[in-house]
Amino acid sequence: MNEGQKMYELCERLFPICRSITGNGVRQSFELLQEEIPDIVIHISEVKSGTRVLDWTIPNEWNIRDAFIETPDGRRICEFKKNNLHVLHYSVPVDKKVSLPELKEHLTTLKSQPELIPYASSYYKERWGFCISYNELMSLPEGEYRVFIDSTLSPGALTYGEILIPGRVKDEVMFSSYVCHPSMANNECSGPSLITALARYIDSIPHRYYSYRLVLAPETIGALTYISRNLEYLQKYVKAAFNLTCVGDDRTYSMVRSRYGDTLADKVLSNVLKYHYPEFHDYPYTARGSDERQYQAPGVDIPMVCFCRSKYHVFPEYHTSADNLNFISPVGLQGSFDVMKKVTDALEYNRHYQVTTLGEPQLGRRGMVPTMSSKETYRETLALKDLIAYADGRNDLVDISNIIDHPVDELIPLVYELLDKKLFRVV
């Protein structure tokens, strides 16, 4: 079974769970993730409601058991147990009868996508509500409706998890995603599934150079919590960071650059996408919308970019019931894993190299080029010769890749061979 299929099956298990920024759904999701990578420890932390995190405060914990609307003729609609998007997330409990005009004040719909259920939340202001398709809203008859939400909003905790896989140095590469949305496959389930696949891959790398930190937290408030507890350490040791979200569909890839677009993460991810998926969408930081907002905020300045397939806020299925398990695929998930695997490999080999000979090394007697020269053999070995030509200690491997216009992942085996034959040294 390839990683894409494993990731899809994990998405299938995560999809039905009703998650929010706090609550038992988040804890249940972490239990599933730990089952996927039992040999890799996820360190779980809980931060109590009311705790100040930078300019924010951890809200009360929200849990829900059931919700529905009962029509004047006794039918149940907007049933939470049939689709957990039907409830406005963080709704306070309610059990009362209302008129249709009053009910409409508490309904969220999408007139532009009349068949879909929207996703909506109200984390920091207490209210109750339901989400309904526009077509169903238009069919509601006049009369008295019963609204029922069996939820609790009380002191509890926010839950987040992290994995640390040590390398030879304390400098780190960081991957983040979030665990906080209900049943949406691309926007929610794909990110944690990619994190688990990357954890397996990173753990398998022999003699890792970097240490790797993989963080899963509720979006925004979870990222702020994590930053508030770890900022000094992150600023000192994280050299490249990637926020992973919406990575499961079959459309092209996207990246959202860091605030100034000049970090190592920008350089490596854009290199991989440019040479392997040249139709990718390259967004500036002004198109941000996920946790890169927090990690790249002024004064935080963790060198993070965001990686997606279809970017949040852009694809029409975003934050609706159309973001279901039919919208993502094993192939789409596998593709995202392949991109981040190339990024990881590039970072592991991204050093400043210097050739150890004066003048061109004699590659033929070392078996690195054919001993008989022709136009064809010259072209076939040009990348190797160009790599050597720019290995003067001034450029790292990604810089050289961009200069000689050759994918960095195809230079890695050449670097390995040059190091093995003592023709390269690391500066």
C-alpha cells in the first residue's frame, strides 16, 4: 500500500469526527493519529480555558451530542447526526420553539451554492445557530419550529500535539497543520494525514542532519498557544517551516510565500514545484489565510510558507459539504506527499559545497562519465559538470539548482557520489 492510500484511509477515519477548536473530537482525532504511527510519540498538551496566549485567551471547551430542527409537521431537518456541518460550531445549548422569521435569524446558508451546507462557527461570541442549504431554506413552511442543540460550553482545555524527530543538529525543519474542523476532507483531514506520512518518512531517513518538528493544533488559537509557549526556541532553531493544508484534491499545487518571500522554505518549495509542477499557483503573503498568519506575524517571524493543492478560500468546495471524501483521492494525497518528500530531501542535502581539485576533476577515471566523448555524452553529463562548476563554496545546493536550471532532487545523487569520491567537501 502506498502512502497515498494509507493517507486516504486515515482521512476516512477522521472525516466523521466532529472537531472544533476544543473538545473531545480533537482528543479522539489524536487517538486515531497515534494509532497510525504507534512507534512515533505524539506529545499531547492541554492548556486550560482562560489562559492568556499572546493577545488571545483560550475559550471555554465546547462539546456537542445532538442537534436538530423540528418542522411544524414534525419532520427533523438540519440533523447533527447526519451531517455535523448543520450546527453553527460553538453553539450554546438551546431547546425552544420559534417562529420561522425568528429561526431564519439563526440560519446560515449559501445562496450562490444552493445545494450545499455551509460551515460556520462562532468561537468568541455566544450564540446558537444552524447551517442549511439555500434550497432547503426556501422550502421551509410558515409555522412553529422546535430548535434543539444538546451542547456544553464550560471550562476545559485546548489540546495540541507535536512530534520531535531528532537529527544530528538541533537546527530544525518544522511542519504544521491543524486539527479543528468538522467533516471536511480536504480542508481538515488531508493535513493531519500528510503529517503522519511525513513522520513515517522522516523517521526512516538514516543519519538525519536536521531535527524535525511536526505540530498539530487548532487553527489560529492553537498556533498562537504553541507560539506563546515556544517562541524563543522556535526563533533560535527553526530554519525552514511549512504549513500543510488542503493537500488532498487532484488539482494543481499552490504555495503561499512568507511575508517577504525570502526564506529558505520559500526557496526550496518553489524550486521543487517549478521543476516538477510548473503550472503551480504562486501566491504572495497577502493571500495568506491559515496558520502562516501567526508564525509569520511581525515579531514571531518563523520562516514559514504554506503548501496546498487547491488553496483555501479559492476552491468552490471550501467550507461546504462538497468538501467530502469524494473530493480528495489517494492520488492527490500521494502527490502532496511526493512534493514534501522532495522538499525534505532537498533540505537534508542543502549545504554549501566546494570542489576539492584545482581545475576540473578527471571524472572519467573515476567512472563518473564515459571515457569516450560525443555530443550525446556531453549533454548527459552536463548537469554534473555544471554542478561542479558552481561548487565554489558561495552557493548552496538549491542556489546551484536555480543557476544551472536543473531540479535539486536530481542533483542530490550526484552530490552523494562526489562526496563519496572526495571531490566535494562541505563548507
